[in-house]
Amino acid sequence: MTNPTSTTPTSGAPGALAGRREWTALGVLMLPLLLVSMDVSVLYFAIPSISADLEPSGTQQLWIFDIYAFVLAGLLMTMGSLGDRIGRRKLLLFGAAAFGTASVLAAYANSAEMLIAARAVLGIGGATLMPSTMAIIRTMFTDPGQRAKAIGMWSGVMTGGIALGSVMSGVLVQYFWWGSVFLINLPAMVLLLVLGPILLPESRNPEPGRFDLLSVPLSMAAVLPVIYGIKEIPSEGWKTEYVVSVLVGLVFAALFVHRQRTAKSPLISPALFRGRGFAPAVVLNLIASFGMLGSAYFTTQYLQSVLGKSSMEAALWALLPTVLVGVAAPVSAQLVQKGVDRAHVVSGGFVTAACGYGLLTLAGTDSLWLVLAGAGVLAAGIVTVMSQMMDLALGTVPVGNAGSASSLLETGAEFGGALGMAVLGSIGTAVYRQDIPAGVPTAAHETLGGALAVAGRLPDDAGQALARAAREAFTNGMQAAAIAGVILLLGAAALATATLRKVPVRETEEAPEAVAPEQATA
């Protein structure tokens, strides 16, 4: 007889076509995903108003910005594994309720401490929503072609939301008050809570084993110090405390890996890596995230500080490159569906992204359209890679472990993004400091923003000369970082060709981890 405590996909056997219900449910899932990704950047324009109203200290202001991303990254693996155990829909609805409640608390926060706490709860909610949405997509879309399209949409929404968040915050703050940037979350979360139980199937691993509580603090101790250290290095330099933070995180990462290999019921099962293609998918997805956020570190500063655009203008211009994102993932899915080797599609995505970096190497101090074109080509190539890697990873693991698999991919992407900003940012900073004229004040020697601030206090001719020299030095640094990006992504293209060639996309609903004994004999 069938085990009544375990649930399986409602879409039927592997390869069954999803219908209108599943595609409607996907639309419902896209709304909270969009808002979770927007929350990464939604404070860009709101922070001046928040500072005037709540008067946070410098440290508190940094935590208002960073606590969301830190909590999100630290809890992804925990929440992915928890969803596999208690049910992905159940966890998703819990996360939506937490996200909505925290949004209200953040909107009406009357102190910096209250806002920081609310942002932390938003991070918890975001950590439940991201792997749950991906795991539910794996459950609803068992046909490989349809799943690839759905994952392509997921990738496009995730990438576009980060760019849209800053623009949305600018519009809302201009016409309302800063709390409105949080209240926009409520309609989508209410819609999810109402329609989720009706449209979304429940699924879980029928034999998950006991939840390993010790792995939770180990995973957070591995992720948070590394993310913190490499996030601060681009702006603060290779200071001892940041290097130590990264090393401490790596020590806990080793302990976490050891725990997963020896525990009877690990948080992240080592069996995931037995599927051909899963390990390459995690690594290549990490490299893709490295390339994406490494470029964003420069392009956002270029638009504002080199070209002199206002924050709002820069955010609006930054939306243009995302147009190509909406095309890239569906096209790549069609190519794979029509029989093109996935290795060639992924390596082609990396080569395309490398061409985007190549365009950035040609930029001068007045190259708006060239930089936007480079950013667009880069984003299209990266989204091609990321959508294919998500599809490959989820297609080669048991459906019962879909939450854990997606959370591992997303955690790797968080690491890759932070590492990209740290490494490429450090290259750009080194070139900037080398090219800035000798004898300028320390603040001008450290960053472009510092140089422009100093220039504003100097007499006209001297100020203009310093600003011009600083912009040229920054652009030279961006060019050097872009050259490094080209080399990295071309290397990733070769790695993709070597590791993904002839890797099948095999459906594993009948794998031992995904089917309970009672189901296997029913």
C-alpha cells in the first residue's frame, strides 16, 4: 500500500506534460520570487530617507543593508533540506507569511534596531522561498522540455528582480515614504497564501531521515564568515580581520563537509554528487554568478561616478541590459530540446558572456552604450549558463532531494557573486590606485567616490583635473578586471565542454531516495 505520510508529484509520471493549472501555479510562484530578488537592492534609494527618519549609526546602516543577504545565504541549505522533510509547499507558505509579516514590521519600524530585526526575518522568509519555488517547479514539471522553460523563466525573473528593485525603490520613495518599499511585498504574499494551497502540489522526500540539528549551525558558520569577508574586501581591502573571517569560515566548511559525509541523515546528502552532471552544475553555476556580480560591481559605479548619472538615472539605464535576459534562457532551452548538446550550449553561454566582458575592455570614460551593450551580452550569456545548470542539476537528482539540490546551487551562487566582487573588485582597485596621480589626498587615492568628493572641495581647474584623472583610473581598472573576466569565462567554457559532454539528463523519480518502500511495491 502507499505510504500516506509521503507525497509525490501531482503531475504524474516522468515526462507527463503539465497543463494550464501548473503554468498558472508557476505564475503565482514568480511573484514572491521577484520580490525576494528585489529585496536585495530595494534599499538603494530608500536609505537616505531611512537615515533621516531613524538616525542609525554607521554600523547600524551597514547592517540594515547587509543583514538580509547574510541571513538568506546562511539559511538556504537548512531551508532546502527542511522543505524536503516537512513539505515544500508547507515551507513556502510559512515563508510567505513570515515575509509578509516582516514587511509590515519593516515598513513601520520606529528604530534602527527594529528595522534590522525585520530585515533579518525577511532573510529567513527569503531563504524558505527560493529553494521551495525551485523544488516545486521540479515537482510540477516532469517533462524535461517544459521544466527547462519553467526554469528559464525562474532565472529571468530572479535576475530581472535585482535590477528592478532599485528602480522600484526610487519611484516609491519619490512619491510615498520609505516604508512603501516593503509594503509592495504584501499583495504578492497574500496572493500566494490564498492560491498556493489550491494550485501548488505538496511534495516531500518520503524517507528523509532525522533532521540533523548540528549541521545547521555548522552550515551557517561556514557560509556567513566567508560571505562577510569576501564582501568587505573590495571596498575595505585585504585587511586582517576579513582574511581571518574567510579562513574561519573555510574551517567550518571543512567541518560541515565532514559532518555530511559521516552523519546518518545529513543535511545535504553526498549522494547528490553521484548524479552525473550535478557537481559540474554547481561549480559552473558558481562561476557564472562570479562573472555576473563581478561586472555589476563596476557597471553601477561607472554609470553614476564616471558618467555622472543620478542614482535614479543609473538604475533606469541599468534596466536596458535585462532585455536580453528575457530572450537568452528560452532560446537556450529550445536549443537543448532540439538536440543540441548541452555542453555546447553552456560553453556558448560562457563565450557569449566573455564577449560581454570583451566589450567592457574597450570602454572609455564616455562609453554609455558600449558599457550597456557589454552588460547586456554578458547577462544573456550568464543567464543561459545558469538556467541550464539549474535544469541539469535538478534533472539528475531524485525529486525527493530537489529542495536540498536547489539550495546548494543557490548557496554556491551566493559564494560566487561575493567572490566575483572581491576578486575583480580588488583587481580594479589595484589598477585604480596605481594609475591615480601621486600626491593626491588619501581619500582620493583609495576610491573613485573619495576622489570625486575631494575634487568637489578643490578650486575649479584642480578639481576638474582630479576628477578626470580619477575617472580615467577607474575605467582602466574596469578594463583590467574585464580582461580577467574574459580569461575566467573562456576557461569556464572549456571546463563546461570537458565536464558536460555526453552527460545525460536522466529523470530520477524512481531513485531510492525519492520513493518510499511502500510506493515501490504498490
